[in-house]
Amino acid sequence: MRLRNLACLVLAPAALFAAEPLLLPPAPFSSPALLGAKVTQGRAAADLAAANRALAMGFPSIAAEIYRPLLDDVSGIVGDLSLIRLSYVTALMEDGRLEEARQALDAYVGLRGSAWHLRAGLIAAHSKQPDLAKASLASIRIDELPVGDRGWYYFLQGVVADAAGNFKQGGDYYGQAIDLAQTELAKVRFSLAREQAFLRRGVANLDQQRNTAERFQGQGVGFDASIQYAVGLDASDRKGEAVSVLQRLLPALPFSEAKRIDKVRLLLGLIDGAAIGSAGRNALVRFLESGQDADGQRIALHLLSRASADGAAAEDFRARLDQLISLQPPHRILESLLLYRAEVALGAKDYARAEADARMLLDKFPGSQLRAHALGALTNAAWEQRRYRTAADNAEKARQEAASGPARSQLGLIVAEAWYRAGDYSSAADAYAAAIQDLPPGVSPGALMFQRIQSEIEAGRLDAAQPMLDQQSRSPAFDPESRWQAEWNLARALQAAGQTRAAYDRVSRLLSDGTAPLANTELQVRMAWLQVRLALDASQPAEALKLASAIGPALEKQPAALRADISSSAALLKARAQFALNQPKEALASLQQLRSDHPGSDAAVYSIITEADYYAARDRTVDAQQRLTDLADQYKDSPYAPYALYRAALLAERRGQDSNFEEANQLIEQLVSRYPQSDLVFYARLKQGDILRKLNQFALAERAYDFLARTYPRHADILAAQLALADCHSAQAVTDPAHTDRALEIYEGLVARPDATADLRVEAGYKLGSAHLRRGETRRALEVWWKDVVGEFLEKPERAGQLGAKGRYWVARTLRDLGAQLEQQGRNDEARRAWRLIVDHQLPGAAIARAKLEPSPQPAAGKP
């Protein structure tokens, strides 16, 4: 994906236990020029592979339907667009839609080279226009054709030779075409095309062939004459008579004439077609059921698939495949039948069937030439089900099976994006690097270089992404727009990782670098805005103020919406810089000017929060709270409104009186009732429970926490709510011991949670021991404190390093109470050990513990 859609409202990560939700100022991130909803190159590559496979297997109508949207929306296209368009023409041509194929070829934009003339010649040949076919052939240079097209060049040579009466030469050309077939499926297509070309030859003397057939009826010569007579009738546009001749011939052929029976049935299919209910379809089905010629059966299968794209024909075809695959002993072309049934199942979204058939083919025929196609079917099935790890694995296997060329390089791209979509960004980065080395035709190397950088960023390997981006920036293949977008993403990632200075330096260097000109000035002005933001976050408010004031001229040629978006956001940054420079009068004036110049904009609304923060920092909480409630009332549809209510509730709570707590509770109820879908509802209810506890309304607090536990079981901070619920039960246990068991149960569960933060587990461990102590279970309390807190989190260096300030406080409190209990029991050495740990680890309260360790002063000699 190009840039992640960074929402304005961002909640604190789970690692910040019970942290206050954060709100980021508005940022101009919404431009389609910057924000790609997802990477699309792998999707297009997967579609292209499916279309190519459908065409190869005799599903030209399906192939055409897949090619068309790829050509209609070229934004995510991979592969040479001209080759895709020519493949689309081929699909239309093989589907018998010659006029559509001609129109698509005529609409071709670009150099009309050998590949274009080859299609023009084939369309002319199918349309029985030999002169046009010959003229097209003269414009073709075979060395300019893709490898997959060269067989069709020789096929066209054969058609032209046939039209000139050079049948032997034509036959040699057809043989060369078949010899050049790179796959088993390509061989079937050329063999079918040769049979169709033979039909177009016809015969010189129909009457002679008819007389011979009648004269030698029941003999081999007569059988062959009948076949030639039918071929001649078809070439003379007397198809119905040709079909009748062949239908009469079939019952006359004895079982010993198996080869001629196969030939007649194939001819019936070729002449009459394979439409549902036709004599041709029935003959092809019988040929598949009992024929002896495996190569001919593959042609028959291809013909049936071509006529069975949808409707009743598709249902009939699948039923026939089921029947043929179940035969015992196994059918001689079982591997082909399995592949075709897998492809049919894919089209019907029956992925389980498709995968089962593809795997059966791979298992039963490990050396099959159809392996790459079967692996392609598995790739498509996994991709469509969003099982991207499996898709990546199958695509890589298919890539290894495929010959060098566009299909192989496109599979490499599918591998890369599948890993990316699977969230395995390290593997994706490696796969993109390989795809850059084996670039699919027509794919921008800059796009893949960008995606490689993005994979490193997503993997969290920012130290690797920075030198990689620097290295790629020196390559002329890395287009400026891809580079700038990569710089944007890297800068944002560095900022999120707390490396604001590094982000600021990169953006500043890019903006001052005249060697990377950018046509997309929209991206350039957004980058200039980001420079202001980073300067402010890097504690350089004077530089941020200077940059914010200078951004205006760059906006003059931008669209009005973008100009307003950037200028309002920059004005907000300017005011924040002025606050940081201790210029409150100027900052407040800037905020007022912002609201006047851009009323109702996100920046103008957020400016009210900025002003409230200023007042709150100076203990003017009433003024701050008033600003926030005014915002919530005036801009009820703003994403900042629920946050304003939340902050107002915190400010009310901060004043500390019961009346303030009641006010805070009312503000939270407003938030929850107005914005039930807001992410802040969780934190508001959590805070509400805390406030109710301060009001000694423990039953209501318990309900608030329990609501969170039931409603948000997978929330990032749900463990904080569970800890608060346990605290609530513990507080109520003073007057109602029944709550003790519930508190102990929750504390024990949290102590054992491996996914909980170290700070939370330590706090839960201290409170678990305290609960046991209040119940008179001193031995159990000491055991919990020593084993689950001190032993687990202080005496294990790797765990001790995970403790934050809050966790260190609870460990220190645990050791303090542990020492006190041991001292009461007269176990002074053990108590001193507990205090010594506080001192040695420099925990909070170390001075008090050190005093405990000092020996008591002894009275002077002779004195009482």
C-alpha cells in the first residue's frame, strides 16, 4: 500500500497500560495521490495469471471477462499493457467473436509491431481472407515476437500456404508450430488449430469423393472418402450436410476401426460445434468416454471447455468431468481432466474442490507438464480465500516450474504481494527484491522499489529501510514520485517510533535536494507541511514557525480544497510553535485568526483543544473545560467532539470535589449516549468506574468495569479494566467478604497472563498478596509476593528490564510490605534481604530501605 490511512483519532497502544487516549492534530493525509487503499499489483498479476490460464485451457470467454477489467482500470496493472490487450484480442478470436476481436485490435494504441500484425493475420485467416492474412504475415519479424507467439507465426504461415494450395508446406508449418509449444496445453491449442485449418482446405472434387464413398461402402477406402466428402461439404458452407454424412458413417464403422471412429467423432465436434444438445457435443463426449487417441481426447476436452463457459453447458461439462474422473481403471488423460475440473471449480468459487483436484494431480502425476498450471490454480484458490501465506508458497512453487518469461516474473510479483498481505513483511521485502531483479514486462521498477521499502517499514526494520532507501534513490529506475512517497512513509514511521529528529533530517534533506524533481507538486507541499510538523516535534519551534510562515507561496497553484487543508493545518502548527516559544498572546491570536479564516475546518475545530490545553496547563481548568464543552456542543459531528467531552470529564475530575466527580460522570454519560460507536467509549467507561469509586459508589463502578469486560473482551486495554474490576471487588470485600473470592480469581488470572505487560502483572501480584493477607492467609501472601513478583520480575534480568516506572513502584511496595511482614515474624535476616533488594535495584523508597539496613545505635557504657 502506498500510505496507510492515518485516522485523526488514535488511541494509546496496549503497551501503555491504562494510558489516556491520545488525539493527534489534523493532518492533510486524505489525498488519493498519496493514499492507496491497498497494494494492487499482486491482485492484477493474480488476475492476469488466471486469465492466461483460462485462455490456455480453452475458456476464452472467461479469459476475455478477466482481461477486460484489467484494461479498463490500468491503475494497478502489471505486465506490458499492449501484450494484455493482444491477449484479450486472442481470447475474443478463439471465442469466435471475430468482429469484437477486430474492433479491439483496431482500437489498439501504440506501435503496431509484429505481435499486432500476427493477430490481424490470424483474424483474417479465421475470416477466410487469405490475401489479408498474407499481407499481415509479410509485416511480421519472428525475432520481434514473444516466445509464446512464435508458434502462432508458423501456424499463420501454414494457413497462407494452404490458401496457395501448398498443402505439404502448410503441414510442415503446422508441425513446427506444435513443436514450439512450451506447454502441454499450448500443444493442444496448436493441434486443434491445425485440425481446424485442415477443415478449411476442403477437397478439390466433391462429386468424386461422394462416388468413391458409395462405390467402396463398408471398406476402408470408402470410409476415408466419406470423411473427405464431409470435410469438403463443410468447407463449401454446407455444414448440415457434412454433419449428416458423418452421423450416417459412425454406425457403419466396425469396432475394429477405432482410429477412424475417433477421427469421425472429433470431426463432428469440429464441424458441428459443442453446443449443449448438439450432435457435435455428443460425439465429443463419446470420444472422451471410449476413445483410444489421447492427443485427440485432449483436443475434444478443449473444445468442450470452450463451449461450456456458463449455464446448462457448464453444469453438463462438470457432470461429465465427474463421471470421467471416477472411471476405473483411471482415464488415460486423467491429469488433464483433473486440471479442467479444478478450473471449472475455481470459476464457480468452489475452492475446496479446486484445491482437491489440483493436489490430486500433483500427487498422482509428479512429473506432469501440467504441474505449473495446477500450482497456479492452487495459488488462485488460496488468494481468493485470503489465505495469503498459502498463496505465496504455491506461487513460488509455480514460479520454479515455469519457464523464464513474463509468466514466471509475474508469479514472482504474486509471491511478494501475497507475503505482504499475509503480514510477513520480512519475506515480502525479500520477494520484492527478487521481483525487481526479474521484472515483469511493463511494471515500473520504482513501484516495486517503493514496495520493498514499505515492507521493511512494516516489518519495523527502520534501520534497514533508511540505507536501503538511500541506495535506491541513487538508481535512475527509482522514479521521483515513488521515492517521495517512500520518504513520506519512512518519515511517518520514524516519527511514530520516536525518532523524530531522524525523520526531520530526512524530509529537510529531500526538500532541499534539487536532484529529485517531482511532477506531483501536491505531494511536495504535503511534504513541506510534514517538515513543519517534524520540526515542532523535534523541539525546534523557532524553525517550525519559520517553515510554517513560508509554506503559503507553494500553495498558490494547488486546488482550493488542498490549499485550505494545508494552510489551515500549517496555521495550527504555527500557533503551537508560538506556544512552545512562550508567546501565548501571539499564539492565541493565531488560533483566533485560524478559526476566522477557515471556519469549521478540522484544524479550526482542533484549535479549540489546543487553546484548552493552554489553559489547563496553567490550572485554569474551568476555562479549559468550558472551551471543550463548547466544542462538543457546537461541532457535534466532528471526530473531535467525543474527545472534547472526555477531556472535559478529566478536567472536572481533576478539581477533586464530589460535585466535580458528579459533573465528570455526567460528561461521560453524554459522550457514551451521543457517540456509542466511538473508540473512546471504552476509556470513558473505564474512567467512569474510577470516578464512581472515588464517590464510594462501588456497585455502580463494578457494573461499569463488568460492562467493559463483557463488551470488549479483545480490546487492547481490556486487562486494565479487569484489574480495575478486581480492585473494585477488593474494596467492597471490607464490608462484604463475598467479594474477596472474585477479586482473588481476577488477580490470579492477570498474574498468569503471558500477554499482559510486566507492569500490570506486578501490580496484580502485589494486590493478590495483599488480598490474601487481609484474609489472614499470611503464608500464602508471602509466597505470592516472593514467587510471582520478586522472583519472576526482579531476579530475572530479562524480566526486570521490562519493568517501567509503574512496575518498579509496585515491586518496591511489594518488597517493603514483604520486609515488614517478615520483621513482624522475627525473620529479620529475610526482612533485611527484602530491603537490600530495594537498595540494590535503586527502586522507589531506596533511602528508607537503606535506613532500615543501618544498625541501631547502642547506648553508651555505664548508662541505662
